[in-house]
Amino acid sequence: MPNKHTLLCLEPSLARQTLIRRIAEAHQLGFLGCREESEANAALASGQSFAVLIVAHQIEQGDSLQVIETARLSPQHATLPIAFLMGERKPRLAQAAMAAGATEIFLRSEHRELMDFVGECSNSSEQQRYTGKVLLVEDSESHARYLEHLCQALGMQVDIAADISTAEKCCKANVYQLIVVDVVLKDSKTGISFVRDIRQTQENRQPILVMSSFDDVPRKLMAMKSGADDFISKPFTPEKFVWRAKKIMERHADCDAAEPNPALAAATDTLLAQLSPREHEILQRIVAGQSDRSIASELGISFWTVRSHLQHIFNKTGAINRRELMVRFMPASKKVGRG
């Protein structure tokens, strides 16, 4: 019976299924092979959870990209790591797979890279189920429903506010474990001003994640200075959103956010010296405002490896989010880069 320790594979070639089965077994994962879209969709709809999904471009019957989209539309599989396999380099096909929701793209010849990806997925910690409520301040109904699916996948209840007035009423009547705010709203006030008002009036400092279609450092810094805990740029993958949301809530639960973090206040070259060369490279790119996926592409490593390094950076520096890395370590990281 497939379970969350199983690799689900959509691949028409039995020989290649055998190779992928060996990869799964090497990482102590079960294996479920499919050859057609209908078989894969049936497995996804069975109620079972999987560790990773591998989808070949060419399948016997159906559309491989549609399988990925189907997985992403399901709250249960919204954050499932998905690898898309291509026979040759086709940038447009790769872009289409990413748009459908693929986590990583691999050529069929990239066996070692695929092996590493499956290993990272199998070694990831068990997904924690969260309780409590999330407030989504988003005036796009389709995007609000998309985010609602992702939050429900974490086990949380969701309130949706399409305008600031409704959001303010929700905050007065409820205590939220997370607030997600879009910067641009069809309202007289922006999402950033809403965040600023919350920080000035609310005694309970709920974690706040700000999102926007604009991927520029000034807008990010404006959001952080207003009191946001983190910033995510649209469009983003389901994994990226859930990872950011989880980290914000985990950090908030582990420490009293009202008290200053002495490790951050005392950040020095000695503290930065604890970072490995690869962590230095990633820190410099975080300070420059690059996204996780951009960093992975530039350094030639997987998206999940970047996340793993980020967690080590947070642990070693005492920072609780990307904002604190950007604001507190910008001068130091530049100096490190010249060294």
C-alpha cells in the first residue's frame, strides 16, 4: 500500500521505471509505477500521501503536464516535490512544466542529479500539521482560493478578506497564527500600510507574510520596515509559499518575538565566520534580494539544497527570517565577498 514514504512515478518505459525504482530503494522509499495519466491521477486521488512524484514528458496516454497541474490543485499534494523528466533540452517545455507546478526539471541522462533530488525529498522532515487560523488579505478571488488550498494543506482554517476594512474587522474578532497580505489591493490603503497599522495597534504580534508581484529590494525593505516577518514575490511555487509560512510560524512559536534577539544585536565577523563557503555565497545572494529558485539556478544546485543551506544560515546567525539577514548583515556580507 503506497504511503508518504513512497515514490510515485509516471513513466511509460518499464526499463526506466526499474532505474527509478532502484533510486527509490536506495533512499528506503517504496515505489508505485504508472504508465498513463489516468493511473497517476487515480493514485493521487486515492487519499495516499507520497514523498515525491516523478513525471516523464512523454507518456503512453494523456498529458504529463496535466498530471502535475492536478497534483497542485489538490490540497493534499499542493506541496509535493515533483520532478519532470525530459529527453533533451527544450527551454519552452521546461518553462511549461515549471508553470504547471514542477519543482525541478531533469534530463533523462541526469541520473545522479535525480538521485540527489530524491534523497533530499526522502530526508526532509515529516510535515507538521498546524492548527489555528490564517488571514489572507487578497482581492484576487482565484489567488485567494489557491492560497487557501495551501494553508488547508497545513491543517489550518482560513479567513479571506478582499479589502482592508474586512481585514481589520477580522483582526479585531480573531487571533491568527499567520497573516498573509498582498501589497497591491483594490483599496485606498496598501497592504504595507495595513501591516504598519497592525504593528502599531495590535498587542499580539502575529507572524506576517507580505506578497507582491514586484520583485525589487526597495519594496521588500519597505514591507519589512513596516513590520512584516518575510516577503515573497509572485509568482511562487506551492513549496516556496508553504516553506516560508512554516518557518515564520515555527520561529514565532519557539521564541518571544517581543524580546530582542541578543544574537542578532551582537552579529559580528566572528559570527559570520561560522558559515561555510557555500553558505557565504547564498547569504550574499539573499542580501542582493534573489529568490531561492534564482539562487539555485545561479549556483547549479537544487531548490531544496538552497533551503537546507538557508536553515543552517538562520541557525548559525540567529536570524529568524530573510529580512533580518538583509538588514543586519548587508555590510558584513559585502565585506565577506571582498575577502
